[in-house]
Amino acid sequence: MELLFLALFSLHILRTDAVDPHQWHLTDPACKGDRQSPINIVTRDVVYDRSLKPLTFEGYDGKGSSKWNVENNGHTVKVTLDASPKIGGGGLARKYKAVEFHLHWGVPSMQQSSPGVQQYIPGSEHSIDGEKYAMELHLVHIREDVPNVAEAKKYKDGLAVLAFFIKVDEENKNYATLLNELENIQYKGLSAQIDPLPLSSLLPPKEELGRYYRYEGSLTTPDCFEGVIWTIFERPIELSLLQLSYFAALHFDGKNSTHMIENFRPVQPLHERKVSWSSASTVLPPAKLLLLLLTLTFFLSSPSQ
């Protein structure tokens, strides 16, 4: 397994422009816009927005009637849904229906540098104060009044994406159905079908989804469409490092092609955009909490007048 990690680690410098997110702006002009995603969220700069209450989740606890299509599309693992689950509230002007989810990751490894310490190269797209997670899940929704993504792209608020960080922790048995199918879609263009799962089973508990960040951005793969309302949740999903390693066994293309690692886009400039933070919890973001503690310490330690 150590040799596998070393091999995967070296592949990040061997990727072709076709699969390298750093190069997308050279082939698709839309990827050079000023409202691109992902971004680095600087918690000291986020804007507190009391209108950002907890989202409502409709149909997330049901399995649905149609099988899920799981595909290696050359960028990631894409799972197509039956568009019945919906989200609303949370500062959204309308309801959005779920159509697909996919993931981004870095270089997972089972190598241990010391007892009990497992290594990996993080691969989340968004970051918080410069810190990235092992993976990131994107749950893509479109306006409920349009039939497909193509129609949704005609509107400036056509898509809403829920982003969940994934951290290395204990095994998550809710992901077994999906992970077991990855060996059947190792190469680009291959697909398979799995029995549907409740979307809620893949996410943190709903009662822990009240704290999130919100900003307007783009899709993170070409065509980099700008018209996406992003919601990035603070509470991460947990997967084991072994479970993460299943994703690195995929390939960007056919046999003998590069392993699908580091399939995340680098953070993009924020420009004039603002990032809002939900008011669904009284707990402050880490940077603002630290500032508050320092301020209180200053006043408490100052000599009385």
C-alpha cells in the first residue's frame, strides 16, 4: 500500500491539460469570469446574515422510485438522481430539486508516518481560512420550475449546490453501496446503476446543518457556469481512509490512463463578492470567536477608570 501511495503521489505532476483544472481557463473562456468557484472562505471577513435560517429538506429521507446512475465522467464520480428531493428556505428565493451529486478528492493513502497517524493529501475544493479537508461532496440542485440543467443555466439563480466537507474518521457504512460499485466504473464513460438511498443517509444529521456559508459562484468544472448559489456546511461528513482510497482507483480516461487523483479545482479570486454566514446558531466562526475572546480579555485586563 505504501508503494501505491508513492505512485499516486507522483502522478499529480503528470496529468495532461485535459484533466488538469489549472488549465481549464485556457480552453474555456467562461472559466475566467469574476464569479468563479471554489473559494477560500476567510471567516473573519464573512458577513453575518440573520435571514439564513436552516434549510428545509423535502424527500431527503425517502429512497425514491428510480435507480441511481453512477458514472465515471472523466472528472469525477457523478451520481444522477430522480429529481424528487427538494430544498427550500435558508435564504433561498425559491425551491430547488436535486438532480445529481459528485465528489472531489486528493491523494488518499493507508501509509502511516507513525503509529496511529494516517496520511493523505487533502482534496476538498473549498477551504476555510486556508485549511482543506480530505474530500468534498457537491449535491447539485436546479430550480424546481425548470426540467433540466441546460434550462436552469438560462437563469442567474438557476442552480443551488450544497457542499459538504469530508474528513478522515471512522468507517461510514452508509456509503458502502456507492463504494462497492466504483470497481465497475474504473474508466471514463463507464456507468452502473445502484438502488436508491435516502439522501439524508449520506449527509450529517439535519439538526447539525444549521451552520453554513453562502455565496454566489460557479460550477467548478467546464463550462464553469456562473449562476450557482453555494451553501457550504460547517459540519463535515466522515469516511475512513480506506473508503477514500476506493476513489483513487478510478482513472481519468481509459486503461493505462492517469489515476483519478487531485480532481479538484484550485481556489478562485473572490473579487467583490461577499460570503455570508448563517444565523442558525449562536456559535461564531472560529476567527470571529478568537477576536471576541481577545477583545474581552483586553477589556477585562485593562485597569478600571
